[in-house]
Amino acid sequence: MTEGSPESPTEYITVEIYDQVYHLSGQNAEYIRALAARVDAKMRAVAARGRTADSLRVAVLAALNLADELSQATADPTLGRLRAASLRGLLDEVLEDERKTG
């Protein structure tokens, strides 16, 4: 999870993700804060699209979104774009269903 050199001392970092405080340790506080900010942004984007107050559901959907981004970055660019479009469509369907039933 960290990108520090092996000699770097472990730091304790406090971050906030989706209104929850986490105390983490690592060798690169700036990197950990950047990751936390990215996760927070994804969770808030997912929450803004749906009407769920269930933070676990928001976290899972955000994790799927981040996993898709990682997959796109490491896969064939054309295949990655097609998969991303497909996953975005599925996510939109789930969120739309939730809006209708929420």
C-alpha cells in the first residue's frame, strides 16, 4: 500500500473516508492521503448517483469502480474501454433500480 523506501520510518496517518476517520500506518503519508482522497471521491460519486444510505453498498460499488479502472490501466486499451462501458451500464442500471425502489 505504500511507495516509500524500505529505510523510511513508519508514520501514523489519520485520514477521513466517507465521513469515517481511519488511523493508518505507512512509510509515505502523502501517498496514503492521496489514496484515501481517491477512495473518498469515488464513494461520494457513487452515493450522489443513488439514494442509498448504506455505506457498505456505496463502498462495494466504489471498489468495483476502482477495480475497473485498474483493470483498464493494465489490460488491452480497446478491451478495457469496452469492459468499462459495459460495467458503467450495469452500475447505472443498479442505481436506477435503486432510485425507483428507494
